[in-house]
Amino acid sequence: MDMKYSIISTILLLLVAYVRAQDGTFDIAKYGAQPNADVTQALTDAWKAACEATAPSTLMIPPETYMLGQITLSGPCKAAVTIQLQGTLKAPEDPATFKADQEWVTLQSIDLLTLTGGGTLNGQGATAWGQNDCHKTGQCSKLPINLSLNSITNSLIQGVTSADSKLFHVNVLGCKNLTFVNFTISAPETSKNTDGIHIGRSNGINITDSNIKTGDDCVSIGDGSQQISVTKVTCGPGHGISVGSLGRYPNEQDVVGITVKNCTFISTMNGVRVKTWPASPPGIASDLHFEDLVMDNVGNPVLIDQEYCPYNQCTQNVPSKVKISKVSFKNIKGTSSTQLAVKLVCSKGFPCEGVEVGDIDLTYNGKEGPAISQCANLSPTFSGKLNPPECTAQAPGQAPAA
């Protein structure tokens, strides 16, 4: 009799697994997920099943609110997987509940991944933002990132939201051919060190038709980034879109082939900028293009800063060894919240080469007077309309560019 029941039970389990998988959909509700409860194990189990499927599959997160602990979803998978995030996943509020040096949600070593569905990753970061005192110590507390993408290839992130991350919203590392479309990032201007999308050591990353509101860089492009395209992004509040900072650490990889185009900046601290640390190890940043941009009440709309030194934690009198070349700033229009609207300050030891500036029309209405520009350690090529006029202000300790 026991053998009979055992056989029946096995058959029933196989039938359940078959029903779950026959349409290629793995719903976390069928793995025990309940609204407003912790679904970490259910999501883990559903992912394992979807990743093992030999035909394209969908992991379904229904339109409910769920609690989720730290989780890592790893490949390689046997076929393409779509994560249909329709609901809201909420992180634990207390950063102390997270294991050190681990992010909240990590996706790694996956090819042909799609993350879509209109849902939200809510990092519940408000209690964590006050724990960072970088402005005093120069060291930021290691808090969990909402979404860490490691070694993801040929994949798509579309129509989902990252809200209130404790640190960066998204970290892209070692990825190739990854596209963000209709991606939303939402956090208040006061959220410290919450870069929207940080990219490092990745190739072929595209961000388009997206809206980023956060407390730090909307997009930050770190070392080893190549062939990065940021288009049709609305940024603000935030610190703008940055290449860098570069040169803080030894053995950084070259940054080559960056395009920022058709973007709008609203009340951001900066517009587009390239920033490197003084006293840096050698490095290269080349083929950087910033074009067709709208600035609405933006500080420092156009900026190369090779004396980047936040919190005064560096040796300012030693020039950066990061070589910047083949850079263009073209068709950038709007209003500046700072009188210094265009600042191009390159390294004394390794002056910038091949910098082109054309069709700039930035107005400033402050009491100090009209907008001005500043140049040092480069000889830019200017063309078209230039407002402010070229290199009207002298950089500290420098003669104006010829």
C-alpha cells in the first residue's frame, strides 16, 4: 500500500510540474508566494525551474506587493528567460539585515534575459541615506544596490522601475549588448549616492527613452566602458550624466566610444561632464560625444574637470594622468543655473586633444552677468553659435586658451 501511495504521489508531482511548465510560465504564486509576505524562496525556486527549461520561459511575478530579501538569480540558463515583474518587490528597510558586500537583487551570468512587466523594485532606502557621511570622511558606507547586473549578455530591461535604492539603483558590470528601454528610476534629490545606472567594464550598453530622477548621477560611466549609448533620457533631479570619475584606482581600463544624445536635463547639479582625479594613474578616455541636449536650469551644463576632488581627499597639485581625446559638445541649448556654463579644465600634464565645441546656446540670468566659459590645458575647435563666447574666463592659475 505504501508503495502504491508513493507511486501516486510521484505521478501527481510530475503532473503538477508538467502543468506548470507546459506553457513555459513559472508563476511565483504556484511556488508558495503570498502578497505582503517574504517571497525570497518562492522566487528562487521559480527561477531555478525557469532557468532549467529547455525552451524560452517566463518567470511571472503577479501584480501584488511582496517582500523580498537578498537574492541572487544565476545562469547560465538553458534557453531565454523573461522575468515578468508586474508587481512590487520591497526590500527590507533596515540595512543591517543585509549581508555585507551583497546587493539586494543580483542577476548574473545570463544570456538572452528580458526583465519587463511594468513592476517596481522598491529599495526602501530612506532610512539608509543618512548613514552615508562621505562629505566628512571621503568613504561611503557599503549599502546594497537595488539591481546588480553581472555578466549579462544580449538582454533587455524594459518598462520597469527602480525606486528609493539604498545606494546605486543599477550597477552594470561585465555586461555586453544590454539595452534599457522605458526604464524609470525614482528617488528624491536628497537620496545620497544613489546613482541611477552605473556602468563599468561593459560593452554595447544602450539606455533609451528613460526617465531618471535621483540624488546622484543619472548615468555614470566608469572604467572599461566601451560603446555606450545614452539617448532620449530625461535626467533630473540628479547630478547629470558623467563619464567618470576616472583615475582613482590603479589598473583602470580605457573608456572608449561614449554617446549622449537627445537628452533633457531638468534642474540637475551638472549637465554632461567628464571627470578625472588629480594624481591619478595613467588612463584613457576617448571618442566621447555629447550632442543635441536641452538644459533647463542646470548647473555646469558642459564640463570637463580633470581636477575632480570631492571632499578634498586628494592631491590637487599633481596633474591627472588620464588622457582625454576626441571629445565633442555640439548643439547644447537651454538655461544654466550657474554663471560658469562651459568649463573645460584639462590636465596640466596630459592636455586634452581633439575637443570640438559647436552650437552652444546657454543663458544665465543671475545678477553676476551673462554666462561665461572657462578653458585650461586644451586648444578646442569652435564652430557655429557660441553663447557663452569661447573661453571668456581664466581658470585659476591658468592663462586663457588661444
